[in-house]
Amino acid sequence: MNRRRLLQLSAGAAVSGALPGFAFALDYPARPVRIIVPYPPGIAPDIVARLVAQALSERLKQQFVVDNRSGGASNVGTSIVAHAVPDGYTLLVVTTTNTINTSISISSAILHRSRDSSG
């Protein structure tokens, strides 16, 4: 990272504190949102997802559903989200495992970040 880019990022971070704390589309979410947790129920990512889902449901007045899809070192759940319609109604809880999986050849058959990711 060069010096100019670092200064740009620093300036952006400094200005972001002056902006409103949230921004919403007028009608989002208009239907239930699915949060995919690629791990079994009861462990840390699942617990965090359930707490966040409850808070979002209360704040946005729409249901946020936690869906545990464990298996394949988190590749099963990640693949479901990667191939979902990119409309913002399917979210993924990620951990460092997801980052590691996308860097090894096994997951390249399941998730091609540049091809399957909409962001």
C-alpha cells in the first residue's frame, strides 16, 4: 500500500465519524432475511449470528432467520450464499476459515470470488 492510498483511507475513516450512523433503503428488508452460518449450532459464529439476528429483527421490524449449513470446512454454507440471488436477502457469517478456504485449491471449485461474488 502506498503512502497516498494510506492517507486517503485515513481521511475517509476520519470523515466517516461525521456521517450518520446508518443508511437504509426505503423498503429494505421487505421480506425475511436469511443468515447462513456455515458451522453447527451452538458454537461462537452461531451464537453471534443469533444475537445479531435478534437485534436486527427488533430494529428493522423484519424477521432475520439463522440457517446453519455446516460441512466441508464451511464450504457448504459459503457455496449456498455465493450462488444465491445477489439481492441482500442472503447473508453469510464468515470467520478466518472462509479466508483460508478461498486461498486453497479445494474451494476454488466451489467459490470463485471474482465470478460468484457480487460485491
